[in-house]
Amino acid sequence: MAMPGEGVGSRALHRLQDRLLHLLGSDVARRANVVQAMLHRDANESVSYWLQLVVSIGIATLGLVVGSTAVIIGAMLVAPLMSPIVGLAMGLATGSPFLVLRSGGRILLSITVAVGGAALITLLLPFHELNSEIAARTTPTVLDLLTAAFCALAGVYAALRPGSDTASTAAGTSIGISLVPPLCASGYGFGTMAWPVAGGAGLLFLTNLVAIVAVGGVAFVTVGFNRVDATKLERDELAEGQDAPIARCLARRLASLFESRSGPLLRFAMPFLLLAAVYVPLRRALDEVAWEVAVRRAVRDALAREPLRIIESKAQVARHTVDVVVVLVGRATDAHATRSRLSQQIERVAQVKPSIEVLAVPDATAFAGLESTLLTPRAAPVAPPVESLTQQVQQSGARIRASLLEAWPAETAGAALSFSIEPSEAGPARLHVTHLGPPLPASAREAIERALESKLEDHVELVDIALPSEPIRRNGNDTDFIARVAGVAHDSRTVTATTLCLTRPDAVDKEAALPTKDVNLAKDLDGVLDDHPRVVTTAGKEFVVRIVSGACPASGEEAAPAREPSKSVPQGGAKKP
């Protein structure tokens, strides 16, 4: 910022400042009068200011609560908060500590009154509902910063015109919606303890405040107000006036600092540092808005490219989450394919996993008939009997069991003993099948999945849980033996058609006569099998564990072979997601 000087460059700068001031409809002689008018204040002006502020707070708070834009505009017409903000910008431009302190003090007190008054009014209301008018003032972006900058230029222009008091009030009301309503929205957040609302609205007000002060200060310097002898005007005002005693005392102490060589830098550092601080969250919020716009466009494009006929769709994009619901004409397999296509296309743009629900109806006529039935009122409708949840689960389990038994290769994999369904939101459901025999090869698993998909009209992923039909023997490695037994015990714990048969040297009550290694192994086995509901222990020559279908064989007999699927009905059920 150029300060007054005697050089040729300074005189050229001064002529340029005077020329700009003349183009704005003012003249050089009025500079001192404008500053003097801002320095001078009488009792009537203070009463008028606080009366207008209280009225605007009440109107704005009620307008926000009821969601009325017209009422909020009414508050905008009487809001006086622009005047002290312009005064603060002028004080920084001219180097007047008294104007800075008095304007800053009035702004801080106005903020306290506005937030506290709005919170009190909110507490007295019988309802508290967050509406669009309040929510619109809780997510500021860089665009709000630019808006405040242009409003600051309007306020400076009004202050330079003749009749500046009236013009400044008009300029203040033109941007009051960016000052008093955010403070009232913040007070609403405090009153309802909705801290995100209070913080977001407070950030919007702070954004507008620092933008107006910074841009206004630069604008006043640009038209030459830094050449006004504010020290003399301030001295005359302090000698004549009696208001603001605290500001007067502090102004005398701050005057030497403002008049020092680093004074201009100190004056302008504060608003620009605050401007840089608020820019970070505002830029992040703008990026969030840009992301939402891009994702909504991606959702629309993905739905438009979908080959199947979509009857209805709904998408919600907010806070880096994407929720999409689609109703289309087709089968369950079509719904699964559509879900996969939409998920891939949207995730490529959004970089987050979307939540997509696709519902398939046989045809559009059926959907229209259902919709008309729901919308058409009927006299004394008779509700059809509703199946209980237990009945629905039993019917689903019987259908899955029948399909599984028909597709299961019992000759090579052994009898299927139990199954359970694990639903999945992101992909196909998982069908866990426990059987007594060797694990299924990949080709057999894929063939079963295709057969089940054909019968159930939905894709499922088969999870093979194979229980060994051969005995598990010690074979010298106790660690490996314990690990294998623990895995088998875990997989067979819920399969009630099986029994775990444990053979161990000597009887339990003769453990003391066993070698230490055998005693330790027996204790480890007891710990592993402690919570297994079906364990039968017998004495023998070595440690052996068998999983059998049915009861354990008598001592010295071999385990009975697994039952054929026609004689063994798998247990089944659906796990809760």
C-alpha cells in the first residue's frame, strides 16, 4: 500500500487515486468528511442502531424457523450490521485506532446479541425443525467469499457518494441476508444444540465479515483514503466526544503502533490472515459441491445408458455417499446385472462404493396396476393373511434345500449335511454348504452355482465346507494335529447330524500314568473341544479324531459311511445380515 510521499511516483499515484475517486462520484475534499462522519457518533445513532439490530434479529430468526424467504427479506431491509463493518475497513485503511477499536467492539457485541437473541427465541418456540432456509446457510463455499467481496465493493461505493449515511444503510440492507440471517441460524444451532448448524452458519458469517473488511480496506486505500490525516480527526473527536471510554483509552495506546513504519502491514495483516484461514474449509466445501454435481451427472448418464427399461429411479448424493434405487422391467437376474453395471459406472466417477438397490417387476403393466391400487382409496379394505417371518424363512429354506439336493454330487463329495445363507449388499448371497467328504473342485462348484441360479432365479456364491471322512491321526506333529482338530471342530459345531469321536490312550482318570507329552496333548484337546456339543471320548492306543454322521462306532469298529442325500435332509437357515 503506497503511503504519502514527495517523489514523482508518489504524485502520480496520488493523481490516479484522485481520478478514481472523481469517477466514483466523489471528490478529494470529501475524504476527510467521510472519515469524520464515521468517527463521530451521537446517542441517537446508537439507539437507532441497536433498535434496528434487535428488530432484524427477531424477524430473521422467525423467518428462518418458519422457512419464509419473504420474512427473511423483511429482516434484510432493517439490518444495520454493514455500517460498523465498513467503519472497520475504513479504520484499517486510514490507520485510525479509535475507529478500528470502536467498530470492532460494536461488531463483536452485535454478534453476541444476534446469536444469543436467536438462541433465546429458538428455545421459546414449541417446535424445532431444520428446514431448507436454515440448511442453506450452513454450508458456505468459496462462492460465498466471492459474493461478499462484490458486496464490499458496493458498500464502499455507497459510502463515497453524497448522503453516505442513507446510502450505507441501503448498501447494508442489500447484503444483510449474508450477515444477520447467518448469525440467527448459528443461534438456532446453539438453541437446539445442533453444533454442525451453529458452526456452519458461523463460518458463513465470518467468511462475509473478513471478505468485506479486506476488500473494503483495499478499496478505500485505492481511492486515496490512506492520505487522510486520521490522527488529527481522531484527536478532535476524542477531545469533543464522551462515548466509548474504553475504546478511547485503548486508542491512545494503539496510536503509536499504527503510526510506526510497520503500521500499514499490521493493519492489513489481520483481515488477510483470517481470509486465508477461512479459505481452506471453503475450498473443501466447494470441492464437495463439485463432486456432488459430477456424481449426479454420472448417475443420470448411467441410468440413461441402461439397456433395460427403467420405470422409476431415485438417487441421493451427499457427503461422499451415493444411494440409488431403481425399479425396472425384468427378472431377478436382470436386476443383479443392472446393479453390477450401475455400481461400476458410478464408482468410476465417485471413487466411493455406491449403495444400489434394483427391484425387478415382470412388466410395466403390473407395476402400474400396483401403483394405482396403492393410490386409489377403497372402502373397508380386507387385508390378506400375512405369513409370519418364521413361515417365510421355512418356505425359503425348503426351496433352497430342494434345489441344493438336486444339484449336489453326493457320490463324489459325500452327503450335504447342512447349509446356511449369508446375504450380501454388494454382491451375490453366499450359500455355505457343510458336507462329509473331500472338498469340491472348482469345476464342480461352478456347475452347482449355475444349477442353483437357474432354479432360484438369482446368483449365489457357493462356499464349500468339507469335513474329512477319514480319521485325523497324530502322526508325530502335535501342533499340526491340534490345528486340524480345531478346524474340524469349528466347522462341525453347528451341524447336529454329526458327532466328533475322540480316541485317546488310556482313560481320563489314568492320565497321570501317561507320558508328559501325551498328558499335555490331552489337555490341549480338552481345551479345543470344550465348547463342542457332541464329543464322544473313548480309550484306545493312540490319539485319533473322527467326524461321523450319526453316532460314534463302538470301540474297535470303523466309522459308518456317510448317508446318502435321499436319507439325509440338510439343515438350513438364513443367517441374519
